[in-house]
Amino acid sequence: MAQEKEEKTAGQEKAEKGKRKINFSVDDFFTAFIDLTGNRKEYSSLFEQPVFAFFKRLHQDYQAVFSCFCFYEEGKDGRNLAQVTDVFREEFQENSDWLRFGFHGLNSGANYGSTRFQTGECRADYRQAGEDYEKTVKELERITGGGRCIDRVPRIHFYAGTAEACRAWMDARCGIRGLISAEDDRIAYFHTEEQSRTLRQQDRLETTGLGLTFFRTKVRLENTEDIAAFLEDFGRQEKMEELLVFTHEPFLEEERIRQMFRSCAAFARERDWGFGFPEDWLERED
């Protein structure tokens, strides 16, 4: 009997690990915080703000989870996270099982070592990269209460990060445990061509030098014309276990993008896929 119980447990664990996983994320996240701040006396709840209300509806209807990857500042008018209200931090804490926030970059001009986009201010050295990360996360902790609200597997602006920058982000307070990589065939972060090819084929890459895990983004909604066709194709690929879906915050204003999120969520629920965060997937596998 004991042996049967042990075998059953092992089988259950195998099934759980084999269950397909899905995560939603939003890059360049900033404007919703500003609106929340400007209307902090009018909003009696975090979820009266339209973007957060949309997130909550998808969570209630489909158990969807969201990662929001944030700039510290918006370059065009000087606004930054230090100006964002913290009056909703209790609600952020109460919802940290499905709503989290992470580092995306200092601003839209910061470049941490992109080999594809030779634009912006290069901030790829250890000191600058580390300072940008801690400066951003410090404010996110203040705004949300920190802890599980901080997503430690973020997507970096331009998918850029030299090995030195990545080391700084790992060493920083509340440092990264992994990174989300590109949805296309670009060589992201400090990867070699071989590593990039492995990531595209296997959806994950373990780097022996730094000990970081990279997760491949599967679909960028604003660049997707037929989400139904994409989902059907993904569902037929037996080796594909993780579906990382994202957009950028400005596109959330488009009903087309919101409907694609709903379509992905409904598709996942119909097939009993599990919503979650890459950081949590790593913790369960440790």
C-alpha cells in the first residue's frame, strides 16, 4: 500500500509539472499609476481605476494573473514613480497572488546593452544598472507594500542586458531570479546565437555562468492579427508548456487588445491550463 501511495504521489507531481502554464504581462507600465494618483480621493478602491478594473475582471472570470513591468520615470514630462500614491498598498498586498510589478528600465531611453537597437543612453555597467533597478523597485515596494507584489522575473526594455547588468540586477536588493526573453528571433540579453536558438526551441534557457533562467515570450498582442489561429497552433504543439502573452500599456486602450486577452484566458480555462508567474514556477521546481 505504501508503495502504491508513493507511486501515486510521484505520478501526481509529474502531472502537475506537465500542466500547461500561462502568464499575462504588460510592459511600459506607468500611466495607470499616474491616473490612480490623480484620482486617489475619487477612487474608493484600486479597482475603480480602468486598467486595474480590467485586470480584476479577467482574474475573476478566468483566474488570470498579470505582471506589470515598469519604468521609473516617463521621460517626456519628468513624472516618476516617487510621485505615485501609496494609499492603495493594502489592496495591492491583498491581491499579490495575481497582480505583481517589476523592473522594466529607468525610462524608455535607457539601454542596458541591446545589440539590436543602438539608441538611448547606455546604462549597461554594473553600477548604473544596479542603481536603476534598486531605484525602481524601492518605489514599487512603497507603492504596493512589496513582498510578493514584486515580480523578480521581469522583462527588460529592448530585451537588453549585458552579463554585467544582469549580475547587478541579481545582486540588487529584491534581485531578479530570471528574465523574460523575446517573442521573435532576435538575440536577447547577452545570449550567444546557440543559446538564442535553444531558447526558441525549448522556451527556457538555463545559463550556467550566472545561474539565471530565461523564459521565452510567446506572443505580443499588438503585433498579432489572428489570435485564434495562434492559440490553435500553440495548443497542437505537445512540447510547448508555457504561454507568455504580453502587450504594452498604451495598447490596453484598444478593445481589440482587450478582446485578445479575453480570448487567451478563455482558451486556457477551457483546457485547464494554470495561470501563474514564472517566478513561482521556478520556486515549485526547486
